[in-house]
Amino acid sequence: MPKMPEAVDQYTTYCRTIKNRSEKTVSEYEHDLLTFFRYMTVTWEGREPSEENLADADISKITVCDIATITAEDILRYLGYTAKDRHNSAVTRSRKLSSLKGFFKYLVTVKRSLKENPAIDIEAPKKSQSLPKFLSLDESIDLLEAVQNDTENPYRERDYCIITLFLNCGMRLSELTGISLPDIDSELRSLRVIGKGNKERIVYLNDACADSIRKYIAVRGRYGEIKEKNALFISRNHRRISNQMVQKIVYKYLDMAGLGNRNYSVHKLRHTAATLMYQTGKVDVRVLKDILGHEQLNTTQIYTHVSDKGMEDAMKHNPLAKKK
């Protein structure tokens, strides 16, 4: 990471130590602020913003006095640049704007080195409302059976446990790879995960999850001397499994199940768990919110709009349904 302005270093330290933001979140803040201040440096120098010009922009000497000159119009032009030239989606631009709002808020309310937050009244880009993509119940079973049938795989129990937890618990990728043995209840009734913003929550385990964990732990020691003894899921190098390795495992079995051409992914397994719980299990949306670790109920409510069987039945019962 290039040398950042002192104010940015102070802000990221504040996020880590006081706000207790995860390292992943802080890294995203740093990346967003790096791009923004490179853009501002290039424009202050009278140069045209471009990938090449931004790459060689030195932002290390930017002071609070420089930052105080930034206006809402500067931020809007920057967001326009990210949309037009960098082809950032509305979701990405919203995150960049959120990073800027948090940074300027810190300078106004915590450091009191600015009088106004130039980003405060800027609306987030409108996001397209796309429905989550998910596996059907039959496809989920096919995926699990693909792992069971892979008898030549020495890590079959591990891989089956990973996919079982995704499909039943709806946990995030980082939550799954972060599970340690002490996080699991001794009777396999629940486990503890660390979600977004370092927020801890309890995930309750059904029979399928408990059985897959039990069978995996029974053979976990045969992989050789484990270097990270507390990690639940172990890789071929005897350390905690990485996010990238889990993604490869999921893609492998999606292919083996004949589902590799449907743009499914690890995150789609989380969507699958949520959708199956809501539609088939009739789980209340407020309970589903807590299971998934969502901050806001409106994030969870997207699952109430996914191909609801009730809407299909209502259409079939229209008195005009059989008029041809």
C-alpha cells in the first residue's frame, strides 16, 4: 500500500482500535480513500484522470488543509469518473461513497479538524433490485451427492461438511473458514462465528450439520501433522483452509453435479440456505435475519420476493386461469 495522507492513517487506526472494524473492512476503506485522493491529486495538478495518471499520483503529502477544500461537487465528479471510466457498478460506487462519508464524518465529529462533511448530503447511487440466485432443493441434493460419490477424494468428509454448513446454515465464506474447534459446542448443538464488523453470533446446528462435523472431525487427524491445531477446516498444507480453496472446492462439485454452467458460487449457497428456510421451512423473516447475521430487516426481506409458491398458487386459482 502506498504511503497515505496522515489523516487517512489516523482514520484507519481509529477504525481498527476504537470502532473495532475487521481488517477486511479497513482494507476496503484504505483502497477507496487511496483511489479518491489519487483522483483529487491528479485534478488538483490539472491533469486528466486516467489509470496511468492515478497510478503515479503521490498522495502522501496531502494535508487537512488540502482536504478542507474538497466539495460535494468534487465527490460527485469523482463518482461520475468511477462510473464512466472505471465502470464501477452502483453497489461499488455506494461503497466508495460510504467510505468517504465515514472518513469526513471522523474529521468533523472526532478530530474536529473540519467544519463540514462535504459528502453528508450526497445520495447513494440507486442499486438495481435483482433477486438472489439460488439452487433448488433437488439441485442442493445433487450437489451434496456429488461430494458423497467422490470416493477417491481423501478430503471428502471435509468437503461434504463445508457444503453442508453452507446449505444449511447460510453462513458467509469468511465465517466458515474462520471457525475454530473451541467455537463448536461440545454436544454439536451450535457454533460461534464472527460476521461482518467483527460481530459474533451463534449458529444452531441441525442433525445434518452435526453429523457432517462429527464425521469430519473423526478423520481430520489423518491429514498429517496439523500446524494450526484450532482451525476446524484444514488445507493440504495442514493449515487453516483459505477462502480461495473453499471457492475451488465449491466450483469443483458444482461442475461434478452438472451445475457449473449456471453462475452459481459460494455466496449463492448462502442464498440457497436462506431461500429454502424461508420458502420450504416457513421460517419467519425476522428469525431468518438473525440466522444470516443481517443488520437490517430490509436486507433479509429480499427472500420474501423469491418465486413464492403462494403467488404461483394464487395465479392458478384465478377463475380465468382455465379460459383458453
